[in-house]
Amino acid sequence: MPVTTRATQGAPCWVSLMAHDLKTSQDFYASVLGWHYKPGFQGQGHYSVALAQGAPVAGLGAGGRGAGYPVSWTAYFAADSADLAAERVRERSATVAVGPIEFGKGRVVVAADPEDAVFGIWEGEVDPDWRVGRSSGAPARLELRTRDPFASALFYGGVFDWDAPGAEHIDVRYENDRVVLRIAGHPVADLRGGGEEAAPDPHMRPQWHVYFCVPDVGTAALKVLDAGGTVVCPPCDSHFGPVATLRDPEGGLFHVTQADD
């Protein structure tokens, strides 16, 4: 039996890609991030779990090509009650698109915040080996690009009790022109300005962005090109190290940054 545990309420607990063709996505991310795969919840053939150094790092799912949705990464946050979190989303003039519905051994909600940035809510157990960190192939951090990071922090704080009494392990504060979320002292997510709903470039619209760790950002960008993807923003320096913005062959936007290991 795999070991599972409950994630901290309001903490990032998973990232997942909804692709058009699962095999295409698996091959691409295996080439770029070195991932291996195992069957997902209940052995479903249309969903797999990506592994880096033996630890779970992300989910990859597939839907019909004719469904009309864009390929994209979604960040999920833990909730003690998916029903309560969904109710709070609606109360704050945001949208619940899917759920709560049963998925695997938990319940899931897909929602959009008031600026239309999509995010997920997960009620259930998680693999204790999954975490936002700096090891190669794993998620390094999440970043919300939005019109008003302070309003967004109030929204997510209200939905997930970031500022509730007794949530001393959660710290939300303004740093370097952005709002930073820390769980148990570790930075896991940034909320910053720059997202505009009417932006012609989709990657500049309000959206949660996922950064993955790689041994070398420049090498990863070259691997993306070799595997049929696109370099949106070439390697450059940021306040937390080298980064690059990339797209997979189906258009899924993601970022890479330097790993510590």
C-alpha cells in the first residue's frame, strides 16, 4: 500500500497537464525533464503519474482532440472540504467549472478566480513525497500572473484560509513587488502583476504558471526544440535564478529553472 497523508489546507498539493494526446506529452516531457511514468488513479489509461528520481511530480491526462480546450498546466491546492472551498469560490464572484466530483481516492474541483485564472482544489490524501522544491524534474514553484496580486491574495486567502487563526505554518507577505506564499517557511508560490485579460499573447493573461527544476536551463531549452516544442522566452536571470519559458508540442506553457541537486 502506498503511504499517503493529508496536505496542509491551502497548500499547493499537485500539478496536472490536460493534453490532447497522452503519448505525445509523455514522450516530450520524458525527453526534456527526464520523467518516467506509472498508471494514474485506479489504473486509468487516460491519466498517468510522472516520476522524477522515483518520486511523483505531476499528473498527465488526456481528453478528446475535438473538445476545444487549450492544453494547459493546472495547479491544485489542498482543501479540507471541497464543498466548502467551492462555495467560497462562488461567494467571491468566481467560477466553479467542474465539481466537486470524485476522482481516485479524493474529490476535485476545477475553478477560475475573478480574473479567470484556472486552478484546482483537491480534497483527499496526497503522496508525502510530492512537494514544491528544488530537485531535478520536480516542480520548483508556482506563480500567478494577474492584474492585481493583492486582490488575488485576498481571494485565495479567503477560499483556503491562508490567514485563519491557527494557520501559523502558512505565511503570506509582500516581497520584491510580489505576494509570496510560504508553507512551513518554504516559498511555494508567488502572486505578481503582469496578467491582463485582453493581452493578445495568451501567456500574459491571468494564469497560474508551473516552474520545473532542471540541471541546466540552457540545455533544457535545446531539448525542448529537439523534442518539437517552442522556446517562448529564452534563458535569462531572475531573482531566484536562471529561467526559461517554453511550450510543449501541443501548446502547453511551462517554465524551467535551475535545480539545486
